[in-house]
Amino acid sequence: MSRKMMSDLDNKTGYYGYSSELGNVSGKDKKKKENKGGSVLGVILALIQLVLSGLLVYQVVSANILSTTYLAVLVIILVVLFAIALLTQKGGRPARTSGKILSVIISIILGILLFYMGQFLGFLNNYSDGKKVSEEPFVVFVSASDEFGTYNPKENYRSDTNILAVVNPKTSTVLMISTPRDYYVPIIAKSVAPDSYDKLTHAGKYGTGIAYDQNGSELTSSGWNWAQEVTWGVGNTAIMDTLKTLYNIPVSSKNYHYVQLNFTGFAKLVDALGGITVDVDKSFSTKTYASYDEDNGERKTYKYKKGKQEMNGNEALTFVRERHSFGDGDLQRNRNQVKVLKALSSKVLSTSMITNTDSILSAVGESFKTDMNIGSLVKLQTQLMGKSEFSKTGWQIVSYSVTGQSASQKLTWNGLFKSVMLQDEQSESNATELMKLALDGTDYTTLESKAKEYQASDNK
């Protein structure tokens, strides 16, 4: 046999013509090690995915933003994804590779979700003070005080806008009852005698309703002649109790809240929301009552045309303050305030509020205050968003403006005779009935129809 033939035989079969089992075994072992290494890496990635899934579920439970049903769905989805990632590691190389890629992608997504959930939980923790809200109906007194700049914590303010928002999460309705600022009402307060009448706007100056002398001693109603002569405890108790008594609102103190903005905070809120769209009833033009621009003292003239109009903060503020351009003065201003608040509410109560709440609150800063637990309010919104009925309609807003007759009456605040708006018993009765219907869970269509019927009757 030639050397060439022997060499070829050795190359094919090994020495003496037998196949080399040692070489083949070595190749198989190498392949097994590679497969084993690939499987181990895949299992590790799947376990990382499982840990991240567990952390996400923990954060969602801590935030309490999903119903039990939706939470169960989330857990099932995460378990299925983990099972898929794990089982692929028992298949061939293509399956194992796909499983690793899937685990990496899912882990990245989970990491992003964990980051934002952490931000969200941090926000809830930062705004955890105040009375909590739940799916139980509640009432919010919305006030815009006639001052600029930051709130002085030692001072009470007149209330230029006075709206009671009856919120019923179960029916997804918000009823807004607007009361004119000059409404002539009996002040309900500890240091005020019964049947002491004043403008509603002045009720804000009575603060907690407790009067003090120069030495800080508490006074009874007989300890002063006119309210402006004494010091009043800082708060909103007097004006809130006055409105609650006026309309006989059947709501407990834990479900009766306030939100207060001054003019600066109002304008900043509108701008932070990107402006609002308002349906203007009548065309008019007017100058601002003061400069809203701290860097420029010049008063500007704003023009409003009938129909839908985009407004920024200053335009909206001028719009809600104007009354001299209208024949029915304060009543039209009252209607304009409701229009603007409805436009604001539509944005504030939208899904974008969830992601922008922190920046919005930062924008209004110290020109805003409330006794509400903002974190619980955001939780409520996220919980409602998870319900199919709410996702179809969102918040549905109904409005009604109380009316009255102009007159001149003596004020308890300073003893002077001033222009006021006398109470209209029928209009007040209408407002009371609407609030009770909203609190009792009347559906939006019925509530809206009733409010329009009452408003049309008032305007005859």
C-alpha cells in the first residue's frame, strides 16, 4: 500500500484503520458544554425577569391603583411571560436564543415601568397630607381669592369665585353649583350672631369663624360691632359652613373639602394645562383690573368674540372677572366662571393629569392650597380609568348657576350699605335638589336635563 493511501486512511479512520472515538467524544462534550452554558444564561435572564415582575406587582399593590380583577390579569400575564422565557431554554438553539432575546426585552420594559412606578409612588408620598378621597361621593368648595402673588398663611381673603363641586365617582359625574360673589347671606360662624348678613365674598374674611381681640383672646358675637374691627382665625370654615347651611348639603365633614387659588395661581394653572377653550356667550372687550405680569405694570386690553375661543392664563382670568360689560353684571360673570371652571375641569380630570400632576402643582406653587390628599385623588383617577364604563365616558360635568335680585343692603363686615344680590329661594331650592340627586347617584343624563330645566326657568 502506498504512503499516500495509508495517509488518506489514517485521516479517515485513525491509526490502524479504526475510527477515532476520542475525537468524536471530545466534539460532543464541547457541544454539550455550549448548550449547557446557553441554557444557564437563559435561565438566569428568566429569573431576572421574574424578580422584576415581582417588584412591579409589589409597587402596583402599594400604589393601590388597580382593581383586584386587573391586578390578577397583570399577574397572569407576567407569569405566562416568565413561563415562556423559561420553557424556551429546554428547546433547540433557535428557541433558546429567542427566549433570551424575549427575556431581555421584557426585562427592559419592566425596568422602565419600575422607574415610572417609583416616580409615581414618590409623588404620592410627597402629597400624602390632607383628607383622603375615595369612591364615596364628596363635595369640594372651589374658591378663587382676589389677590396676586403667594398666599400669606396669616391672612384671610375674599372669595371672588364660589363654586361647590359635587363629585360622585360611582356615576362619573361632577355637578358644579355656582353662587354669586355678592350673594347676601347669613354668615354661619361661632363668633357671629344669628341672622348677621353679608356678601358671600366677605365670608372668606371671617376665616375660621372665631374672632379675637388685640390680646389674642377669643370674642363672642357681642364683643365687636363690625367684623372688620377684630381679628379672625385663618381658615375657610366660615364660608364653607355658610354655603353648607345655605343649601342644606347632606355631607359629612370628612367628605367636604376645599381648593383655593388666588388670581396668580389661577392664571398659572391655565397656562400649565396648555390653555383652555371657552364658549363665549357675548362679545366684549375690557382692560385688566391689574397687571398680571410682574415684570410689566402695564394694564392690557383683551377682546372676546362670541363663540369658542382659546384662552391663556391672563385671558381666562380677565374673562372670569369682568362684569361691567354685561347688563346682568354679576350673573353673567357667574355664568362665565362656570364655563371656565368646566373647561379647566375637563383638562384637570383627564388622563394627562396623572402624568403631569407634579408639574402642574409646581407651577401654581404657593398660590394654591387645599385640604385634600392629592395622592388619594390621583389614586382615585387611576382606579376609575381601569373601569370599562369610566373609560367610555370619563368625567361628565353638569353646571347650575344660582340667581337673585340686585339691591342695596347693610353689611356685617363694615356696617356700610353696598350693592348686593338678594337670595332667590326657588333658585336655592333647585341647587339643593340637584346636589342631593348628584350625591344619591342620579345618572348624568337625568341630572343634566334637570339642571337645564331649572336654569331655563331662572332665566325667564
